[in-house]
Amino acid sequence: MNDRLVMPIWTFGLFLIVMNTTMFNVSIPSIIQELHITEDLGSWIISSYSIGYALSTVIYSRLSDVVSIRRLLIVGLIVLGLSSFLGIFAHEFHILLAARIMQSAGAGSMAGLGLVLASRYIPIERRGRAIAMISAGSAMAFGLGPIVGGAISEFFGWNGLFAVTCLVLVILPVLVRLLPQEKPEASSFDIPGAALTVINAATLLTAVTHLSVLWLAISVLSFAAHAWHLRRGKDPFINPELLKKAGYRKLLLVGFCILVLNLGNLFLMPLVLAHLFQQSALSIGLMIAPGAILSAVLSRFVGRWIDRYGNVRFLLLGHIILAAVLAFFSLELAVSPAIIIGGYLFFSPAFSATIASLNNETSLALPRVQIGSGMGFMQLVQFFGGSISVALCGILLHEQRFSPLVKAYQHIYGLLFIVCLCSLGMLLWYRRSSLPEAS
């Protein structure tokens, strides 16, 4: 496989898919107003996509052990294209939500299979650069998405956002031609295990977002059923051998926390700029974009530095910068919109370097036979963290609706700062326990 050609094209497709998240972030205030829904209900437009994206990511990754990457990509992008077409004509909340969930079912193909492709076919000495390129595409999408989303929402309405995602179908025939021919080893796919994974995530997210004891009980029962299945199943969907690796478990927790920080911040920033400083959707996008552009520019160097100096150093540096920005937001948020612009100039590159280092560290820690399931499960945990974060941010804003807006936002940023410190502590524990073999 010519990775120098395939990976840039793949990154462009992933850019469009990830941008599908951030385009809607800046349009949430408009959607809430137009559809007459609350902030916590509006957060489902983001969190439902994120959790569906996470679940489909791990499913596609796991399927890559038994089905060719090429075939999976065709299915995923066709589902994404059809659901995006449906969203163009969605004018009620339940149709909008259905379109977003269907989009996520197809979007996970590029996210999950991209890391599998890089881990499986790119030599170790160039793998860090390839993974950094993927992370840079995501970071660029996280930042440019608000500009594109703001401009389209302002001139064409938020339904026009769905049309952008249809562009990913243009690269499908190109990638199908360039991807390597594969003959996956004969194996079975654990359909009950995949179904239980979906039920686990959906019931837990529902329990959190509705603060429901009933749904929590259902979720606990589903996890118990999954644990029973893991003990009895052969070649289960979630490989229990992965969870026996102490280092991998620590990296999973770090990945969970990092996406809590990133998607929580991306959900809050547009609301802060809209509610505290009365900025339009387009203005919000223009304010957030510089951080993403800087992240993309730095990514060409970050990949090389990761390959040269190791992953753990960049993980530590990224955590320190993220913690500093979140602490600053929690104290000085109301001073000026420049606080958001300046803070994101540091936040976005730090997140991009951190997630690239984390994914590369994970790929190096896994044997080849476990890369599909291991990387897929890592992304499931990451995006589940993002889904939980967005949902909880919406709930906390709703619960503080009678408090001054500034204080409400500052309180939530304070909680994100605490999460960052917990993640840093877990990373230091990982570094100490694996010091002799740390890259």
C-alpha cells in the first residue's frame, strides 16, 4: 500500500466526518431556538452522534479481523451518505435525531479503520507520522467545522450542514482502488457480544442523561450479562485478554478523560460566545478556527517529534497545557471573547498531540492480532467519554439555569480541570509502571 498517497486522502475523508460534529456545535443555539427544545435535549444532537460514532468505530474495527477494510468502507460511507440526505429534509427534532444516529453508524468506518490501516500496513518508523496526520485532520475539523457550520447555518439554515457530509462519497471510489487487497483469516464475528456492547453503552448513557435509577439498573444488568457472555464466548467481540493488560487499562482511562475534555470544551465554547458575548454562529466559527489551524500546521512536526522522542513525553506535555487552559477558563471566562480565542490556540494543538501520542502508544503496546479489537475498543472508550461529557454539560447547565450564566460555565470548566488532573495522575502511574519499556 502506498501510505504516502492513501493516508492524506483518508485524512481528508475523516476531516469531513469529524467536521460533521463541530459544524453542529455552533448551530446548537439556533437549533434549540428553532425547534423549541431545552439545552439538555439539544445536547443529544451531539452526544447521540458521538456515542453512535464510538460504537460503530469499534464494530468496524473488530469486523476488520474477518472482513476486508475495503468492503467495510463501502458499507459505512453509503450509510453515511443516505442518512445525510435524510437530514437535509429534517424539520422536526425526532427526524433530526434519527438522521444524526444513522450518520454515526456510517461515520465510524473511517475513524476505526483508519487506525487499523495505519497500525497494520505502515512501518513502525513512520507510523507516528501517519497517526499524527489522522489526528491533525480531526483537529482541523474540530476547528474549521465551526466556521463552515456557522457560515452554512447563517446563509442556508442548519439543514444545509448535512449536505457537506455527502462530499465524503467523492473519495470512496478513489480509496477503494488504492486500498490493499486483503484476505482476512477465517474467523467468526461475535454478534451477541457486539449487541451487548451497544446495549451497555446506550443504557449507561441514557441513565446518565436522564439521571434515572431504573436505566442505571438496566445498564448494570446488561454489563452483568456481558461479563457472563465473555466467560462463555469463543473469540468474543471485546477481547478479555485486552483488559488483563494493566498498561492498556490505564491508557483506556486516559483516552476516556481526554475526550471528556475535548468534546466538553467544544460544546461549551459556542454557548459561552453566544450567551455571554452575543456572537453569531459565523462569528463563533471564526473565533474558534485559529486554534484548529495552528494545530494542523504543527501536526507535520508533531508526528516526527513523536517518532523521535516518544509518546509519553508528549502525553505529559499535552496534559499540562490542557490543564492550564481549563484552569484559566474557569477563572477568567467572562473577561472577553479573546479568552476563548487565546485559550483554544493552546488547547487544540495540545489535544491533537495528546491523542496522537495516545493512539500511537496504544498501537505499539498491542500485538498485531489484537490491533483491530484493541484500537477499536480504545476509540469506543474515547468517544463514550465525549458523549458522557456533552450530555453532562447539558444537564449541569440546565440544573444551574437560575444561577448567573458566568458562574454556571465557570463551574463546569472547573470540573473539566479536575478531570484533566485525574487523567494526568493516571498517566504518571502508567509511566512509572511501564518505565523500562516506555517509548
